[in-house]
Amino acid sequence: MENSNGKRFNIRLSIGNKIFGGFLVLIALFAINASIIFLTGNKIDNSVMSSSQTINPSKDAINELITMVHRSRMLATNWVFLQTNDDDKAALRQIISLEYPANKERIVKLMKNWDSDSTSAKFKKDSSQRAMMTRAFHKFDSLLSGTSENIINTLNGFDAYEDPTTKLLAGDYVDQVIIPQANDIIDILSKIKEKQEMLTEESAMALSKSTRNLRTITLALGLAIIIIGLLSATLLARNITGPINYVKNVVVKLGRGELVEGKKRNFSKDEIGEMAIATDNLVSGLKATTIFAENIGSGKYNSAFTPLSENDVLGNALLNMRANLSQVADEDKKRNWATEGIAKFGELLRSNNSDVQKLCDEIISSIVKYMNANQGALYLIDDTDDSEEKTMSMTSCYAWDKKKFVNQKIYKGEGLAGQAWQEMDTIYITDVPQNYIRITSGLGDANPTSILIMPLKVNDQIFGVIELASFSTFAEHEIEFVKKVAESISSTVSTVKINARTQKLLAESLQMTEEMRAQEEEMRQNMEELQATQEQMQRGQSETSSILSLVEENLATIEFDKGGTILKANTNFLKTMGYSLNEVVGQHHRIFMPKEERNTEGYRQFWKDLAVGRVRSGEFKRINKNGEEVWILASYAPVLNIDGDVIRLMKIAQDITPYKKKQ
């Protein structure tokens, strides 16, 4: 192009400007189309709204009022000439009291909209409709009022109908007033109805016209948009496709993984040239990025790399990847260290689960070495009675590859170890108080840098603590490792202690069983001697008295009659059951029985067997005077006379309650 001085100058249109210009034309056409559609739509909406809210309801209400006038005229006539037609009388009253007031109220509301914006111009100008409707209301009100006064209130019973004068006056009122006024009202309403029908037809024609106009305009603008869109697309394709193909060839090769040299060509001074330069820079950057990626793949995380810019997504992503891979490698190293340690200590705990002391020695020496600590100690809670205050003793310690045994007891809450016991939580400090603990070596002693105290607990039950001291600080993963190992140690220590207690209880049980067997053997021998004594009693009372005296001195005895009433008892029996002789003589044997067994069939059968001479022996549960359970090893034997009849019963017993409680 040339200016006023005849000089040429170039106008640079970027691709964005070209695309923007094409779309701007399309947008303008779309805006025009949308505006026309919007305006036409509003016009259609107004017509529809006017018809639906004013014209059609007004026409329906007027038709209803015309029908109501016809009905009231007919019903008034029927009232006069049909005396027994009660349904028509009720219908007339219904019109006067309900139907007409409701219809009138409805029309009055619609009349307010007859001159609104949605009503047609002809309807607005013709204000005579409201005057005509007002006159019609006035006439109908007067008609209904006269009907009520001259017909309904006059002909209100049988006597009124029998009066010729009254009926004649009512008939004249119908002929001279009601029928003419009703015809006038109907004429007025018919005229209003005709105008309403004209408005309805006018609204329908306007709606049809607006719809045709909208369809025509939309079709024309649509064709214009299509044509302009095709022309714009053709021009843009011609100006853009060629340059883009060049860049595409380079990008396709890059997509196949080929690093090629970009060949710059002369393009128009627009975004295409910038794309070519950027493509060449991209190729160079990808070469540097490839070398950096190869170094990362080889594990050379310290290799240098500079992104193309601050916004170089790939370069920055590779830097982040290098940092993440380095972090992952470090975490893998920590994880492998922890996994290896857990496996090592798991094997150690499995191979030393029979001796607590040996287990603790192995644990503390291994964990100090594995953690690269300088000193460690393992405390276990002492087994004490419930009445005694709980303490925790240093079971094993380890320092500089030398085992040290220190007789040290700690109470709950005492010192850091006691505090960890009380709180059942980890304590880790790096600001170690002076003289808290000293790490000694051949070069002297010094205060440690950090102290880690880990409780040995499992299922919220604590068994002790592990204390580690080091000249260096413990990392977070090392503390977590000690926590996991402490759980395994707690479980193993618990198992070892339980096994030890079980072995002890088993040994005591075996010893008790042997003692019981000896007692049973001794009792059996006593029973045999007693049986022999009973046989000898038939041969002489003197021998019987001697044997009974021997039994009296060593065993608990008591005598009953055949029914179970107590006759006498020796001192050993009274001492065992906690009664005096006066308290038991004359009482039945059931005072020694548990309440739930006193009235059982088995208990009654027990005495029936004794009454016929049977011997009952075994272990029996009885209740002493204080209501406590007493277990006895006893024999109930009948005492026979010379004729072999049972004259009384004797019980010989031994208290075995202590043995039962141990079991």
C-alpha cells in the first residue's frame, strides 16, 4: 500500500489477527442473528403472554358471565312458576351468593390488564369496553338484588304460592323486569365478547407473522454465516498451511525420537518465524536434555544441567526427577537398612527365646552395634506382688564392646527411663543434661549428644525400656526402626516370661500331684485299715476303741445317726469346719452342704446308700461356718452291730483345700 507521499509500507497481520478477524465477522453475524431472534422472541412472548394472561381469560370469564345471566333468568322464572323445583332455587341462590361474586372479582382483576404493555394497541384505545363491563355489572347487580327482593323473599313458602296476588306480582316482575334487563345485559356482554374474539384473532395473526419473520431472518443469516465462514477458512488455510507443514515435518521427526537440525526458511514476519526459531532451540535443548537424562539413568545425580528457561517444563521436570530419584534411592537405602535389621533381630529373637538374661545380652549388644551408638542399656520391669511398688531393673547394658552389669533399680516416673515407663511413650533428647550419663573410652569420658529411650510394649502392656546413648543424633528412620524392633522384643520377652512361669507352675503342679498321690495312697491305706477295723469290731469292742483313738488323733471324724443327724465330732473336724461341738450336735449334715445341693435327689440318694450299709468315699466340697468352700478327702462308712444292722454312720476326712487352690 502507498501513503499520501507515494511511499509503500507493509501491514503485518499476525496469524492471531487473521483468525481473530475471521471470527470477529462470524461473531458479529451471530450477534446480529441473536439480537433479531431475541427481539422477535420477546414480541412472540408478549403476544403469547397477552393471550394467555389477559385476552383468553377475559373471553372465558365473559362467556361464563353470559351463561350465568341466562341461567339466572331461567332459574328466576322457574322459581315463580315451578313451586316444588328446589334444585333450581338452590342453584339461583348459589349464583347470587358465590358464582357471580367470584366471576365478577375475576373479571375486575382482568380489566386492570386491559391497558397494560402486553395488551394490543386497539384494546388499549378502546376504553369503552371497561365502561360497558361496568354498566353490565351494575345492571346485573340490580337484577339480582331485585330478584332476591321481589321473588326469592316474596315466594318463600307454600302460603305465598297460594296467594294469587303475590304470585301475579312475581310473574309480572319476571316479564317486565327480569327478562328485559337480562336481554340488555346479554347484548352488552355479547358486544364485549365480539371485541375479545377480534383481539384473539389479532394476537394469533401477530404471532404467526413474527414466527414467519424469525424463520426467514434466521435462514438468511445462517446462509451468510456459512458463506463467510467458508471464505475465511479458505484464506486462513492458504496463509497458514504452508508454513505449518515445515514445522510439522520437524516435529514429526522429533516425535519419532530423531534429533534433527532445524533449517530456517524465509517466512512472513509472523508467528511462523518465531515457531521456526523456537523449533531450532528446542532441538538443541533436547540434545542437552538427552545427555542429562542418560546421566540420571546411570545414577550420576550430580551431573550439571541448565534448563532452557525458567518455564522449561521438560528441563525442570528432569531436575525434579533427579531430586526425586535421589530421594527415592536414599529412602530405599534406609528401608533396606531397616528391613535387614528387622530380619536380623527377628532371627536373634527366635534363637534366644528360652533364657531372658541371655536374650537381653544379645539384644543390647546387637542394637548398639547396628545403630552405631556408643552405649546402651535394657531395663525390665521386676516381677513383684501387687502390694509392692513396681520397680524396673537394668537387666543388661553394653558400652564400647564391653559388657557391664550395674545393679540399678528405677521406680516409675524416676529419671528419663522411669518417665518413659510411666508415659509408655518414646523420649528422644539432643540437649542431654550434664552428668546424666557419661560415655567412657580409653581417651576419657564425655557427655553424649543424644539419648533415645524406647518403651518395650505390646498391646498397651509395657515390659521395660531400651536406652541408647550416642555422640551423634539419631535420624527419624532410625528411631522408627528401634520402635518396630522394640515391639518384637516386647513380644519375645513376654513369651519368654510366660514360658518361664509356665515351667515353674508345671513343676509345682507335678510336685503337688505327687504329694496328692502320696496323700491318696496314705488315705487308701487308712481306709483299708478302717475297713479291717470294722471287721474286727464284730470280734471285740476293745480293739475298736483303740483304733478309733488312733484315728481321732490324726484325722477329722464325725458320727451321724442313720438319718444324718450329728451325734458327735472330734476336735480336728470342728477346727476344719469352724464350729463348736454344741453348734453341730443335733444338727443335720446338710449344714455343711452348699445351698444348691441340699435338696437334690443326689444328696438324698447319698444318705439312702449309707443307710443300707454302702460306703461312700471321694473328694467332697463342703461349706464352713464362715460360708467358705472347704475341700475334703473323706470316707462315709456305716457302723454295724453284731447282727449286721447299721446303728450309726462315721465319717473320716482330711482337709485338702490348700491343694485344690493351688490346682
